[in-house]
Amino acid sequence: MVARRRVGYLFGGAPTTLPFIEVFRQELREQGYVEGQTIILEVRGAEGRAERMPELVAELVGLKVDVLVAQSSATAVAA
């Protein structure tokens, strides 16, 4: 059985950022990762409220993600 890796994806924007997430998912598929089978993607967005980022980072860390993807430099600083 293949171990599923948990990937956290943090973005600071609003739901209009969703196309970026879909591109990320597509790239994962092209690399052979299958969501729900080989990876679990945990997506969190601050909806333009920077003060929410530390809370979202803590939530993703609490989920014990194997890797945390920060979509922007602001989310990277929060992480």
C-alpha cells in the first residue's frame, strides 16, 4: 500500500484565487499524484484577511502536513 502524503496549500486571497489551486492540482496529476489516493490536499485561504494566516498555518501544522505550499511571499512569511 502506498502511503498518502498530506500537502497543505495556503493562499492569502479570496476564492478568485481558485484557478491557481486548480493549476497546482493539474501539475500534481501530471507528476503522477492522485488526490485522495497518493496525496491529500488540504487547502486553506485567508480571503484577503492577513490576520487569519497564522491561524490557518497552525491548522495545517496541526494536520501534520508533509509539506506546506505557500502561494505568495505573504503566506510564506506567515508560515
